[in-house]
Amino acid sequence: MPTRLHQEQGQGMIEMILAITVITIAVLALMASYDEAFFSLHSSARKTAAASLAESQLELYSALYSSQSAFSSIGLSSTEVTTAKASDTYYSTDESSLTPSNTTEVSNASCTSTSTLPQCMPVQTNVVGTDGKKYRIETFVRDVSQSLTCTTTPPCPTTTERDVTVIVRDPNVSGSPKVYTVTAAFDQGPRS
């Protein structure tokens, strides 16, 4: 019996099975990290494309603000806003969640009901991003009144700034989640 314990037959097979098991576990862990990296890269590309679209939309208003008509030219088509509020649940929900809530919606007289200019439309669908995918852009233009700090006795003066909020949604994903939101404020003060 003692001679049987000292024999090494089959030891190579056990070592090979253990080595294959360890290598399999290592390869599976490596594959899981590749999968996670792919999803992270995809999410980052989606956010970058949405940010680019939102910033492009804000640049339209910045260009209007720099023009002669300035502050008064920043607004949306009142007809399109009314339609969006009545028939678009995303737009209505997003508008109600904007802060501050004590705001006044702004329309632009040059944005007629037949205007299809991006700076006049509250909702744009199927806008192609830098990643080649289609996105939905929602734009809100609101006047926000703020009281200035009093250096004398009340009443304190108030000022109004025009806030433009752009929300980019991904209609390719169930529920069209928000991908990117940005707000810019324009004041009505003098510009040089």
C-alpha cells in the first residue's frame, strides 16, 4: 500500500485541469471588464453628442443676443409652444420641473407659426448628433425676475434675465431618457 501513495501517475492531469480552471476564470474576468468598458464608452459618446447638440442650440440664441435686436429676439414660436404643451407629455413634464417656477414664458414675434428655424421650435425631433444617432431637443425660453440687493430702503429694484434651457433626450432608448441639460442666461442690460 505505501508504494501506491508515492506514485505520480495522474498528477499531470490534475495540474492541467487546475491550470485550465484558473485561466478560464481570468479570461472571464477580462471579458467582463471589456463589456463594462464598451458600455461606458457608448454612454460617454452619447453624452458628448447630446452636449454638442445642446451647445449648438444655445449658440443660436447667443448669436441672436449679439445682433441688433438682442434681448427681444430670444424667444420661441408661441403657436408651437402651445401645440407642444397640449400634445407632448415630455415637454409639459420637463417644463413643470424647471426651476425657478415663478417665470414667464417668452415668445418671439419673428417666429411665426410657419417658421421652421431651430431657434423658434420648442421641440425638434430626429436631430442627428455627432455619433450619427437621432436625438430630440426641447428648448424653453423664460423670463426670470430677480430682486436686486437694496443699498437703500425698500422697495428694491428688480431685474429680468432671459433663461434658455435645452434638454436633449435619446428617443432610441425606451422612455426617451434625458441625456443632457444646459441653461444659459441673457440679461437685458447694456452690452459693449
